[in-house]
Amino acid sequence: MKLILLGAPGAGKGTQANYIKEKFGIPQISTGDMLRAAIKAGSPLGIAAKKVMDAGNLISDEIIINLVKERIKEADCTNGFLFDGFPRTIPQAQAMKDAGIRIDYVVEIDVADNEIVQRMGGRRVHLASGRTYHEIFNPPKVPGKDDITGEDLVQRPDDAEDTVIKRLSVYHEQTQPLVEYYTAWGKSGDPNAPKIIHIPGIGSVESIRDQVFRALGK
Ligand code: AP5
Ligand code: ZN
């Protein structure tokens, strides 16, 4: 199973990715997590990426496309893979198509902007793994601690309210057109076109998980 999780910042891609990767035994390829790991490691990519990410802008297509191609080679993709936060521009999607990397499903999680601004305020993350919680909607077992390692949870620097608003506008301008891109590809009759699944992202984390599984035939 090869999947793309598409949705605005804070729509719940990372949260749902956790369930999907377990269910299907596939690696989660999250460009955001990869960039945060580069920042943590202090690599040249991390140093350059931090400024761009903290401002709520996108990293260049060229860097991201190379990063993903490398990651696909390294990861165990026997059962497929799950892209989380990639592609998020038309050139990124086109690069996958040109490379012959076939996708089965694009799962679009749809959440209104005002709901997202509220969610981001309460988000807490375990930086080393990318595991994500919410103080109220998806709390860890012990407040402020990761369920698996017990390590501290932190707020993401790009979750400040004005950065979230900027990220939402970047999403609407550069990423949302992908819905139209994949829809048009599907209508072209190309048998390699992925199927689009639309999931309204409002409701409990578990109810959204169940809708996603049902749509994927599980
Ligand atoms: P990235 O890490 O991909 O961030 P994003 O797409 O902005 O999405 P988020 O991780 O913020 O949200 P999410 O949808 O995963 O939501 P989550 O599950 O955490 O990218 C960060 C930056 O890296 C970008 O801005 C860019 O600079 C750069 N970058 C990354 N990929 C790139 C690319 N391909 N090209 C160029 N640049 C790239 O949930 C959010 C919160 O809501 C959590 O607290 C969660 O617990 C809670 N929640 C989840 N579901 C529910 C629910 N149903 N009800 C209530 N609360 C919920
Ligand atoms: Zn995420």
C-alpha cells in the first residue's frame, strides 16, 4: 500500500500516520520529521531549514525531492510507504510521477482553518520520534511525557499562532492545488492515477482513524 496523507498543517496527518503505518506495516516518510531531525543534528541542511520552517515557509522543491528519493531507497518499502507532508507542491508531485513512483491512494484530511489554530496551541511533540499529542484532545498518559520513552514533550517552534496562520496561507496557495492535480489525473483515465479519499477531519482521533481504515478496506 502506497499512500499520501494530504492536509493542512495540524489537520492530523502525523496522528493518523501513526495508526496507518502500524496497520499496514509500512514506513512513515515525513519530510517535516526528517527536517526536524536535521535541525537537531545541526547539519548544514538543518541550519538552513530552521529559518525557513520557523517563518512558516516551504523548503525548496529540489532539496525535498532529493531527500525523499534517498529515504525511499533506505527505508524498508516491501509493503509500500506512507508519505506524510509530501508532496506539498505540484513540482514535488510531478517529480514522483516522472520517477515512476506509483501511489495507490491520496488521503485528504479536511479541517477548517479556525479549528486548526485552536489545535496547534495545545499540540505537544516528542521530538526524537515525532509522536504527537494534544493537551486536551489526545493527552499523553503522564502530562508532559511521551507514552513510550517517558521523555519530555515540547512545543514546536512553528506552532506560534502567527506562524500557524502563515503556514495555513502557504498551504492554501501551494499545497491545496494538489487536490485538483490528483483529481484531474484520475479523470484522465490513466490506470496509474492514485485514488483520492476525502475524510472530514472533525471528530475524535479514533473516529477519523476508523473512517480512514474503512476507506482503505480495513
Ligand atoms: P510538517 O511537519 O509536515 O508540518 P505540517 O504539514 O505543517 O503539519 P503538522 O505536522 O503541523 O500537522 P499534522 O497534520 O501532522 O497534525 P498533527 O497530527 O500533528 O512540516 C513542517 C515544515 O517543514 C513546513 O512548514 C515546511 O517548512 C517544511 N516542510 C515539510 N515538508 C515539506 C515539503 N514536502 N516541502 C517543503 N517544505 C516542507 O495534529 C495537530 C494537533 O492536533 C496535535 O496536537 C494532535 O494531537 C491534534 N489532533 C489531531 N487529530 C485531532 C482530532 N481529530 N481532534 C482534535 N485534535 C486533534
Ligand atoms: Zn505532522
